[in-house]
Amino acid sequence: MNEPSFGDDVPVYVISVAAELSGLHPQTLRQYDRLGLVSPGRASGRGRRYSMRDIHMLRVVQQLSQQEGVNLAGIKRILELQREVAELRDHIFHLHNELDAARSAVARRASSQTQGGELIPVRRTRVTIFNTQPPPEQER
């Protein structure tokens, strides 16, 4: 008999089950949701539904708070930075793929030069990004 399998991101656990699985009190889960630390999905009746990824994040928050002594504001910033790093790594991965594809296209074009194709020179460049925001106002 096939048992249903849920992915890590499927919100299926009600708050009482999530609290038990994470080892936290349901009120703590509500507080973390209000603070934006762990934001579960919502059922049609607006009840919270936690995924396995949410439960894992609850455990991470608990460990940072209780064992590492980080306050909730610090935990929120840590989680934001971790999300940003993951997004940047994903972006870099896609940029590497685009660069590899471009280099392959140039190589193919160069090899077809013997058939009358035009060779386009490619060079490596560096890009400098300047901060376009005005400097903060200095106190007088």
C-alpha cells in the first residue's frame, strides 16, 4: 500500500503537532510567527499549517536562542542573511551557467571560422559597482 509522502515545504501540521515536533509551546510558535521568524502556511480557516522545513527552522531558532544566547532580533537578522546568501549563491550558479554557455558559443563560432564565420574577440573584464545612494546626513 502506498503511503502519501509530503515534501519538506508542504504545510500539513497544525500548531499543536508542530509544537510537539519542535519541542516548543504553541504560544512560542505564535510569537515566532508574529515576529516573522517562522511564518507557516495558512489553511482556508486561517489556521496555521507548518511544513517540515518550518519545524526544522523552529528548532534552529530554539537552538540559537537557548544554546547560543542570541536574542530574537538577532535571530531574525541571521535568518534574513542566510536567505540572502542562499539567493546570491543561486544567482551566481545561474551566472556561471550563462558564462559557460557564452564561452561555448564563442568557441563554436571560432571553430566555424574556417567555414567563413566571423570571429568575435572576447576578453575578460572587471565590473565595478558604485554605491548610488547619497551619503547619510551628518549631525551638525
